[in-house]
Amino acid sequence: MPQTRPRVVLLDRDGTLNEEVHYLARPDQLVLIPGAVAGLRRLRDLGLTLVVVTNQSGLERGYFSNADLEAIHRRLIDMLAAEGIVLAGIFVCPHGPDSDCECRKPKPGLVDAARHALGFDPAEAFMIGDKQSDLDLGLAVGALPILVRTGYGLETESAGAAGAAFVASDLLQASAFIAGRLEREKPRGTAAP
Ligand SMILES: [Mg+2]
Ligand SMILES: [Zn+2]
């Protein structure tokens, strides 16, 4: 098979994959949102590579440690692996809003790091999240921004959801939207392989 560049879905974590918890600090607080697993499975079956990009300012604020975050992500990886879903990476900004870092969403640093690690074109990617900063990140890197109404999504929608290509009830509906986009990208008049 020819080596092809991965096509990536950039996923926010809190409020998109797992239920929003104010500064989620322990693995046992991790609860997957209904529809998240089915949505991720659909994205996987479309041949897409799944990458998490998440702001975790609770690290800099001292609300939890790096070891706590590793345990949380280990549990997330295990819960998804049990469903046959593999994350290609979890990219974290540990900084607070005043640190002027280059990686806190909507700044593009996390996507730059993911791109260097995985070799994909952000302009062909999708960005799914529940906050305006997720949509703005998508716009900043040329990815197609999709809002989910889970987590803070309803508030984001009420505030205008600027730049959203689609507003989905959850990750499952977002995955159906992406499936439709990919279907329309196929050249016409050619048989499926
Ligand atoms: Mg979120
Ligand atoms: Zn940062």
C-alpha cells in the first residue's frame, strides 16, 4: 500500500469526549459522554486518525500534578481501547491564561506539535470541540471547525459559535457530518475501490 498522509480529527477532551468537570483532577472523574464512543468508532472506520488537543491550566494552577494527568489519560486510553479506539496522541497545554505560551488553545502550538509528530496537513483536518477556543483553533490552522452541544457547547452556540462549519448535538452527529463531507470529496464518476 502506498504511504499516505494521515487525515486527522483534532478532538477537544473535556466536554467533547468526557463529561465536563470543573478542573477534572482524578481518573475516577472521567465519564465518557454518550455518543462519544460511537462517534469515535465511526471516525475510526472512516480511516481518520484521532488526536486530542487539550488545555489543562489546572496543572499550572496546581490543582493536579503531571502524575495525576498521566493517570487520567491512561484511564482515558484504556476506556477507549476497550472499545477498539486508538488515540494517535494527546497534546496538552499545561499553562494558564496569563502565561503567554504558544500552546494554549486557540493558539496553534498543540496542533503544530501534533503535526510534527504525526505528519498531517491541518488544512485537511477537522477540529471538534465545545468552546469558541476550539473553533478558533480550527480556523487558525485551517481545519474545519465543528461545535458539539455537549460540555459548554450550548453556551458557545448561544454566543454565536463564530466560524463553526457545523453544530452537532454530540460527537456521533459530528462524525456523521464528517462522513458526509468525505463522501462529497470523492471524485465523481469513479468506482469505489
Ligand atoms: Mg472542552
Ligand atoms: Zn501552553
